[in-house]
Amino acid sequence: MQRHRRTRTVGGLNCPWPGCTKMVHGQSGLTRHVRHVHHRITQPTPSAPSAAGPVPPDNEDPPSSPPHFASPSPPHSPSPPSSPPPPDVDPEERRRQIFGTKNYHPHLTGDPCDKDGNPLAPNTPPPPPPPPPENAWAPFDDEVQFRVSEFLFRKVEMSQGDIDHLMELWDLSMKEHGGCAPFKDHDQMYQGIDDIPIGSAPWKCFVAPPPPDLPATAPEWKKQSYQIWYRDPDTVISNMLTNPDFAHEFDTAPYVHIGPDGKRRWSEFMSGNFAFNHATLIYDNDNSTKGAMYIPMILGSDKTTVSVATGNVEYHPLYLMIGNLHASVRRAHRGGVIPIGFLAIPKGDRKYDNDVEFRTFKKQLFHDSIAAILKSTRPAMTTPVVRLCPDGHYRRVIYDIASYIADYPEQVILAGVVSGWCCKCDAMSSNLDGPANRRTKATRDVLLEELDDADLWDNYGIDADVEPFTEHFPRADIHEILTSDLLHQVIKGSFKDHLVEWVPMYLELTVGKSQAKVIMDDIDRRIAATPAYPGLRRFPHGRRFKQWTGDDSKALMKVYLAAISEYVDEKIVKAFAAFLDFCYLVRRTDFTEDDLNKIDNAVRDFHHYRQIFIETEVREDFNLPRQHSIVHYRDHIIQFGAPNGLCSSITESRHITAVKKPWRRSSRYKALSQMLLINQRLDKLLALRVDLGVRGFLPPLNDRPPDPFDVGDEDEGPVDDNRIIAEVIMAPTREPKYPRNLEALAVYTQQPDLPELTRRFLHEQLNGPTDNLDIDDCPDIFSNIYVHHSATAYYYSPSDISGIRGMKRERIRSTPSWYGHHRRDCAFVTQDSEKPGFKGMSVIRVMLFFSFTYDGKEYPCALVHWFDRYGAHPDSRTGMWVVKPDIRGRRRKPYLTVIHLEALDRGAHLFPKFGSRPVPDDFHYAYSLDCFEYFYVNKYIDYHANEIIF
């Protein structure tokens, strides 16, 4: 009798390109179709306007300063919603209908000029580069010398003694061949690095002397001179601008991006209101700046400890970036995040820990040092200077202090406000959720003029003794340029330090201390029982560890909601869900007006449901500056573009390469001078490496920075490859221990239906779906069957830690042995591309990856177990979809099919719905997908999943 089969249509995706009616099979087929048919219509990476100037808005110039806490923007002319283009539509018109339009600033247009600043005719090509030197590897003798220097100094970070020993052995091995080692010793190698003529920005030092005529009884910290090491920021910016590696990730003018739906979009820094409006201010103050290129300077600073064991050694680096570079470049560093200063850290005896005068001294020294470091850029903030740019053109450029990245304690110092107050608005510290206005330099100046210091401190949160460094530079307003900080405000602050800590306090107050401990232990076991997933940090003991990092906080965000959902009040679950939705929304790379409304809704819901913590007396109020900061994220996006391009995670990860590793390479004695020299040599090597790559002598450089959020994992990571929609590729390794015959493989894997399912799959591949198909009508398969233990999904996910073009990879595993246990990962399959989000998708679990050949064609495929959606809508408490394994018949058999590898979209993470029963102490996470009846589809596993599962 014919076995009842449910028909599952996998594939059948419509091409999303306007005017194209092609239907393809699976995401990989869609990718190939896009590559071959639409390859000429790609999203533009260079955002620069033409030499003739950008496309101006159709109406009048924008106001010089938009109101705060609203969303007025530089004016734009909405584009009509996209519609299918005529058959022979112009490629540029089709590009606009797909990606929208960018209305560039009408005055500061970044027009090319000659090296003397004279304007060029439209479409004039850049001047030819200087002729290459006779020795392309100069100052090194040859390629071997350069590559050895780069390998030993930049990659391996070998010590001087080990370099000498290696050269000695190398020289010994080459003598019998009449050769010698590339270098005599480390001194010769270092001299070669020091002689590199490009990428140089020498370190300098100035001294802040003590005040004259100090009494003998003055404290020691007041008598000392303080050294501040710095690089000329103008030279650093010039080096950035001459880097040809940035040519396709560089904006030469502020712009307003209008999507194909006619709505405003924000992404890069230059798409925000700040850049557009400050460019207007510059032009209004001096019309001769017309045609110049606006250079927004982005600063960042943060103390970092390099050694606790040897005396709590601290450094305070200051970093410089420019907003013209795309956020992907800043996140990947690649010469786009440069340390320009090491600020002094005054130390005093314990008796001065709470001394007001000492605290004020440290704050003002901090501001005065930054002002002195940036002094060389001030002339170019009003009068343009000519600089060579990444595309080879010269342009007149004008600088502007545009943003400052810092955590809350440093923001308090920068803004000159009292701790506990907001640095962006004047909400009372005792009522941060109350009515407030934007803090501005103009308002601060008026208040300083009219009120006494005590009144300023108590009623406005202003520290009158601190003068911000921005007072010395035109157009700079410290309150305006302070940016939101995802890492410390949201991930470490509001989530880990607030919400996670409030849960056990809530349990103690509602069920008592002893029962609360029992519940928290089970929550820890639930977290430990999380199924494996590429890149997911494991918590073998739950959340019970002392030293929290950004890695831990971000990893816990992915699994914590599902772990607590059955143990806490529904309002707490919804508060967590709303907060997590906010976190994942603001971490995106591109924003639309609809996204801003979603952010507003998430903040509103979070504020509503968090009241449960006051109702249960966990909290008396929510006057927490870091948590309060979430109300400013909408304005941040409108002003500066995506927050993840201005996050302190950028500077924290830069600490590793600029501070911590150089310190470890030093002798520890007077380490700073050695660290500065190491940084200078690294910059020179990187500059020469990029230059050699551009000239074709070496492949492009794809180094990635250490990531302070995610743990390294071979199963997932960024990919520096061309942008595609999605693709899944079988692992190249054919596992040797499996039978090559289909029937024998079925016995070996204990999957008796494998031969029939594979033959039915092949029939559908050859003839399309057929109802009531008899197995005798299906083709026989006689080729060898090859088993693979994994496949790799590649997809476009710029909001996650991705490559410079936004690509990410993750490995989907199906193996009988993974660290001593089986591992069968899950994945998403698109079934109906017309339905939004998860309504058009299903989850499968891969039981076997295998491939075979029929009629000369290879078929990579997977034996999969299907999951069914439980309910027509996401779970009302958590906001996550719930699925259950598709089990059928009286014998409770899993519903299995064989599908083409192209049908897989990417990996899926399921989290068990544990119910009220506790998890056994010895339960192993490898069995989580086998032992539970219902599962949450984890939309918090990464930002790409959060965008597609709704």
C-alpha cells in the first residue's frame, strides 16, 4: 500500500530583482541566477559622487541645525516605490529602482582637483601614480626579506633572541648551498622595517609641567610633570587618505539615502544628519569651501589594563578614525583605526581618592592633552587643505570633530557632567525618564554665565570646573559628538549588570532564598544544555563564573530568555524580549524609517514591562544612565548612521593589537617607548603590504582584528569574498569509513528508508514533484555514495561580525562523533518565498550529508528530519516561534526526506522548551535535540537570524 506522504515544496524561489520573473530552485540556485543574469547590476560600493558633483536635493538647503529628539533631516525628494522596469531600462535607472538614490550634499561635494587645489574638468582621470621603484620590495632587497620581516614581526611576533637564533640556523643551512639567511640578526631586520618610507607617523612627546611657585606642602601629584605621547593627527589622516586599499569603501560627500520605497535610510556615517548639516554650516560660514571634501574626525579613548598581577599596569590610548571610511573598514581596522596618543594617568595616594581637587586636575589634564594633540588639525577646520585620496585624486579637504567613542565613565569626564546624569540630555538624575531637553554647548555657556557652581552641580549636573577640549575647536559641541555605546551601555551594562542580576533578586523576593537557589541552579543547567551551534560560547556551569567579558555577555544574550521563560513572571519575560529586540535592532548595519519605529516600539515595551521589577521591589527606580541611554539610539542613528560603526568594541579590540600585544612583547621596563616603536613598525609594514598588494606583487590583505564579542571558532566567521545572497557548499572531505553502496549505507547509518527516499528525490530532481509516485517508477542509483560530515553556508550578514563585504560563513555539521557525542545540526529551508519571515520557512535537522552521481551529474544532498510549526504565531511570552519534530504514525516515526543541498538557507538554532521539570544534573547538551518535544526557534542566535525570523 502506498505510504502516505506529505508534499513539502522546497525551492521555487522567485528572483527578487525588479522586472525579473525567473523562478529558481533553492538559495544557491538564486545566487547563481543573480550572478549570471544580474551581475552587472551590483550594489555600488564606492559612494563617491562624480567629478561634476553630486546629485543635489530637489528642494532648498537644509537648516543648519535640526531640532533634537525628533527626526527632521536634510531635505530629500522621496522616490516613488519601485515597480518593474521596462524591458530595455537604463542600467543606472534599474540600479536606482533596486537600491534607491543618494542625494549628495550640494556644496561640499568632494570634487577632484590638482595637487595645487585647482578644480578639474568633470570626468578627468586621476594623475598617474609615480613610477615604481627599480626594486619593488625596497627598502628590502627582495620578496623573501619583506615576507620574512612581515611574518616574524607582524604575524608571529617573534622575540629578538628567537629571530637571532632562527637567522643563525637559517644561515647554517644555506652555507652548503653558497647562500645565507635573509638577515644577519634582528637589528638588520628592524632597520629594514624602519626604512620603509610610507605609513610613517612618528611618535612625539610633550610635557605638562607643574604649576609654578607650588608650596613645599603641595601633594606629589601636583608637583609632577606628565608626559603625553602623540602622533600628528594631520599626518595620520593624510596616511589614511593615501591608502588605495580604501578606494571602494570611502564616501567623499555627505548624502541622504532614499530607498526604492521612497523612504529615508541610514547606514554609513556620511548618511547621517550630522555630516550633512555640518557640511552646510561650513559652507554657510565660508562659500569658498564649495567643492571641498568633508572629513569627519572620529575619536575614541578608553583605559585598559595590561597586567593586574604585576601592579595593575594601565594605559590610556587615544584613537583616530574618519567617517568617510565605511563602518566595515573601521570594524576590520585595516589601517582605519590608528592610535594617536597615550594620555597620562596621574596617580595619588589613597587619601586623594575622593579629593575633589585631584579629580578635577585629572579631568582637566585629560581635556588639555586631547586639545594639544589635535592642535595641528585646527587650521584645516576652517581653510581646506589639499590631500591625495584613496582613488588617486587630489581633493581639498576640511576637517571637523564629529564623534567621540567612550564608555559612560569617560563620557562623564568628556561632557563635564556629574556622574549619574545623562551626557546627552538634561534629565534630572533623580528622574532620568522624565522630561528633558538636549544638552548643547550654547545652553551650557548660558548656564555657566548665570548660575553658581553649586546650582549647576545640583540642578543641571554640570561640573563647572571642567572645560571640554571641544571649546578650542570650531563647530565642536561635546554633547553633540558623544555617541551611543552598544558594548558598555547595552550588552555589558543594561543586560548583564542590570537585567540578568535582577532575576535572582526577583526570585528571592517572590519564592524565598532557598527555592531561588534551586531555580537558579536549574536555569544554569538549562543554559548548559543549549544545543551546539557554530561560534556559540558554551556555559558548562551556567552563568556561575566571576570574570565577565563582552564575549560572555553577548553569548548569554543568545540563550538566556528561553532558559528563564518558565520560571519568572510573564512581564519579566516580555521585558527581556523587548530589550533583546531593541539590542538586535540597533546592532543592524542598515536602517529604514520602519526600523526606527520598531526601535521606538521596543523601547516603549521594555519601559512598560520592566515595571514588574519595581512592583516586586527589586528596584526602587530606573535612574540608571546606561539603561536610560537607549532612548537616544534613534537620534544617534539619524545623526551618525549605524551604531555598530561607532561602538567601543572597535577601540577595545584595537587595544589588543595597539596596547596589550606590544606590552607583552616589551621588556616591561619603561615599556611605553617600546610599545610606541612596535606600533610604528607595524604601521609601516602594513602600509608597504597594502602598497604591494595594490601593485599586484602580493594578494590582497584580508587580516581581521581580534573580536572582543565573539570567541574564535573554526565553525563560523567572517569571509572576505564577493557579496552573494546565500549559498551552501558541501565539505570537500569524503568520509572514508562509510559504505559506498546506498543499501549498505542505509544499514550502516540505521536509516532503512534512505534508498527509497533518495530515489524519490532523484525522480523529483529529474521530473519535478509527482503525486502518488510508485517507487518502481523512480530511477535506480548505481554510483558510489559519498558521506560528508558537514557543509558550509555562506550568506550576506553585515550586521554580524563579517568580512569587509558583509559576508559570513558557518558550518552545518552532521557527524556521529563530535567530542565524544553525535551532533546533528539544524538548518532553515525556504518553502514559500511569498510569505514573510518564518511563515515561509521550515526547520530541518540534518541526519546525513551525502552525494552521488547520476547521468554524469553530481547531486549533493541531505537526509533531513522535518520540524512543524507549533501555532500560527510566535509564542506570546518570548516572541519566538515554537516548533516540534514531525513524528508520524502509531510507531512514532520521524518524517524524513532527502533534499538538495541548495534547499538549505543557513543554520538554525533550536532551544528546548523545558517546561516545569528540572534538567538532570548529568544531562549532556548533545542530547537536547533528541529529548524534548518542543523547541524555540532562536532568533537571537545572531543578527542575521533576528532579521529573517519574524
